Amino acid sequence: MNAPVELKKGLKQRHLTMIAMGGVIGAGLFVGSGKVIAKAGPGAFLTYAVTGVLIILVMRMLGEMATANPSTGSFADYARQALGGWAGFSVGWLYWYFWVIVIGFEAVAGAGVLQYWLPNVPLWLMSLILMTLMTATNLFSVSSFGEFEFWFAGIKVAAIVIFLVLGVLYVIGAWPNKSFDFSNLTAQGGFFPLGGGAIVAGIVVVIFSMVGAEVATIAAAESPDPGKSIAKATNSVILRIAIFFVGSIFLLAVILPWNSAGLTASPYVSAFKEMGIPYADHIMNAVVLTAVLSCLNSGLYTSSRMLFVLAARREAPVGLMTVNRRGVPMAAILGSSVVGFLCVIAAAVSPDTVFLFLLNSSGAIILFVYLLIAISQIVLRRRTSPEKLTVKMWAFPVLSILVVVAIVLVLLQMGLQADVRIQLFLSLGAWALVLVLYFATRGLRNRAPRESVDQGAAPGTAAAAPERVLVLANETVEGSELMDELTTIDRERSAQYFVCVPANPIDTGQAMHQGAAFVWQATTEAAQARLDRTLVQLRTEHLDADGALGDYRPLRALAAAVEQFHPDRLVICTLPEDRSAWLRYDVVDRAREAYDIPVTHVVVASAPARA
């Protein structure tokens, strides 16, 4: 019985650095920024600055929690620790839902970009091709995801840097036939032609173009040194937002009039054309395609890891924890990509109803996630010892509270704006559905098991002394009740014993403390430690005992152990029925149905030992 294959830690520091740098640069910056300028005027860069400060503060809060608990690698766990199971369940599933919808949207957007060069190829066909390519990339290995994202992000960053350098030279007059000129900031109706309120209203749109910075903290959990990587990723977000967003938007507003048609259509292409750069449309179209593929690639990676973590907490089907020999969670990746494929099909069959509904239902979800992250940081900061706070939120608790207030104000602003109001309402509906699922599944998890009666010898007959006893247990394996039962059924102490410990993240307690890349390793180590201590205890009692770790699914572990050991007696050890997942899934009764040998069920009431 082999231990489960763990997620491969295939991301190097250069991967993480580029993922962090490019994570906030999406197609929204290259395409949507022109519309923001058109609605806010030349001062739109202030909208990006204010929004950037909010994102920076959220990342700082996340960095504080992640460095204090670097092994977790999932901000759903911070919400669970701070606010309870409902919050962790909400953050995990909402974040997953947000990204799988993004996957479908980016596939369609990428196909639209390709149609610039291939106008006769159907949009749906190119969307499916892009989905298939990116799914295959993620399925191949973690390293392949890192390499693709390294180069995708590198192209995006290079494009922005080139634009910044050329743009600065252009506006300061160090350009052929061009003089120092900042007149576009005030020439078309002033710096705030649409009023100062337009600057605040634009935050609702801009905040979604900056989503992705938190992906680096998830990716860092699959690096050799998570704490160091997370700290570096969260600290560097300040410079990235200041340069890539605020700097480039400022230059766009200086180079082009805020009300020009070209700015709305394709801002960076229009700016390059204004500067006289040849083939600007083809160059920027290629950059936009890269940005789209980068977002699609990251979306598949992020959603699959979140699904893996949810499965490890028994908040998603446990089969999604399956990892192949290359250390890739295939089931979680395929589970996420299936939704992306369905979104692509919806875009082709019903673009104005089903697809639009899916997009709107995820519109405000990332704000809900950020809100729960901010509240979690406030709660956990007060519970964390000072020596663990290597990265601290600035001016706590004032700035933390301001972040919560700011996010709530953005949500209220969405409710006041007619064009995005539906997104808020449908997103609230999605959150309500997630909460319903949480309480419904919690009730299912807490249901009473079927009444269990020990199966022993037939009435009126003497029970034969067992010769080969197979023990199936995990968190109860060191309970005194188990030893008492073994003494009862084998008074002569002549039997051979085989102890099978299923290596399950929940039963070993590791699911709540380890991130996706480390959960199997930690689970295996904890389960092995329990098994070793139990074997020592049995051998100290002069019993002939051996054992092995089993599959994380107890019935499969039992089946493999029976085939290997050929027992004539089974002993299954569980917690009391109100705390036992094994009993809720009828492990004891199903074992009795499967094997024609006596099965003894031992209940260990004492608190389980943690390895």
C-alpha cells in the first residue's frame, strides 16, 4: 500500500517572481483602461491609484496571515480560522467559481483577439482550441504551468515597460518633432471634465482589472520556501501597481485626449500610433492575446488548487485530491476546465442570456472574497503571537478597518450604478447559494449513522480464537479502548496483527494546516508516526504486529490490506458517532457486507492524538 503521490513543488523563484509581476496585468489593462479614461477624464490615473492602494492593503493583510501561517497557502483557511466553517467554505467555493467563469470568458476573449488575424475561423472553435491547449499545459506538470506563465508574464511586463520608456520620451519632448507637452491633461474641459465623482465611480470597474495579485500567494505554497516567497510577492505589489497601472494610465492621458475615439477602442494601440510606431496594431494585439492566455493559464491553475484544498477538507468530493505520478491534481484541473468549456459553449449557443448571466453572477464575487480576507486579518491579528508577525499590516487596526469600509462602499456603489447593479444582486445570489450548500452539506455530514451491532460468532456457538487480526484505524489508533479490545479477542496473545492506517488529510489533522503542495507529505508523515507508535506499543505487549499506510479512502485501504494480509478477524476503530466521518459513510456496515469474517467495531471516546 503506497502513500498518495503529493503535489509536485515545481515552481522556482523566477516563476514566482514573474507570476507576481504579471499577475495584476490582464487584458483589462490593455483594453478596458481606455473606457475608464473616457468615463473619468484625464484624472483617471487617480482612480487607478486609489484602487491600487486598496489592492495593496488587501495584499499586505494577506501577506501578514500567510507569513504567520506559511504552510497553509489558502486564504480560505484564514477565513475558516477567523470566522468559522461557513466563511472558509464561502471563500473557497466563491473564489473557485470566480476563476472558472474567468476561464471561459478569457477563452472567448482570446478567440476574439485571434479573429483579428483569422476572421473566417468560428469564434467557438478557437475558444475550444485555447481551452484545450491551456488545460493540457496545466495537466502536463506544475513546471509547465510555471514556464508558460513565466514567458506570458514576461511579454506583458516587457510591453508595459517599453510603453513607459517610449511614452516618457514622447511627452517630455525627447522624441523626433515633438516638444514637452502635457496639455491633454487640461485642454479638453479641465482635469476633471466629468466631475470628481467620476473618479470614485471608476473604482468599480478598475478593481476587477487588478484582480490576480493574490495568485502569487497560492503559487508560493508550491515553492521550496513558502514564507519567503509569499513575503516577497506581497511586498513587491506596491511597485508593480504604481508603475504598471498608475504610470501607464497617466501617460495614456497625456499622449491622447481623454475623449478621443481611438482611446476608447484600443488605448495602447492608439498611443503607439500617435507616436508613429509601425505595426502598432499587430504588436499590441499579440500582447493582448498573451495577457488573455496568461489569465486563462492562471485561472486553471488557481481554481484547480482551490478545488484540491476544498476536497482535502471534505468540502468537495475527495476524489478531487487525486494526484498523478507527475504530481499534478488531474481531477481538480479537469473539474475546473469542464466549467470553462461549458462557459465557452454557453457563449456560442446563448451569448446574451446564459453566458451573460454567468458573467454577471461572478461580477462582485472577488469583492466578497477580499472583504472576508480583510475581516479575517483583523480577527487573526489579535490571536497571533508577535514573533510570528514577520510581515505586519501597516497602522493596524486603523488601515484594516478602512479597507473593510472601502470594500463595503464599493459594493454600495455597485448597487447605485445601473449598469453594474445586476452583477451585485446575482453575485449575492451566488453567495447565498453557497451558504445554503454549506449548511445543507454540514447537516449531511452530521447525520446519524445506521445503528451498528458487532458481528461476532453465531448464537450458541463458541467464538474461535483469531489467528490473523487486521486493525483499521487512524486518529483512534492509539486509543486505550483498542488495546483493551485486542486483549479481549486474543487472550492467548497468539495471533498475528496487521495495522492499516489510511493516510487521510482530515483524519491526521493536516488538511487544516497544510497547503495543496504539502498536504500529502504532511499527511503521510503524520499517519506513519501514528502507525510506528502503535506498532511499538503492540510489540511492547509481546504481540506479533506489522502494519502499513493505506489509501486515503478507508474502504479501499481496507480492501488492499485484506488482500495482502488475508485476516480471519477485522477490527475497525472509530470515534463516537457524533464525531466520526467513517460512521457517517457507513464504513463499518459496508465492511461487514463485503467480508465473510467477524468484524468488531471499537469506539474510542478519548480525544484523538495528533501526530
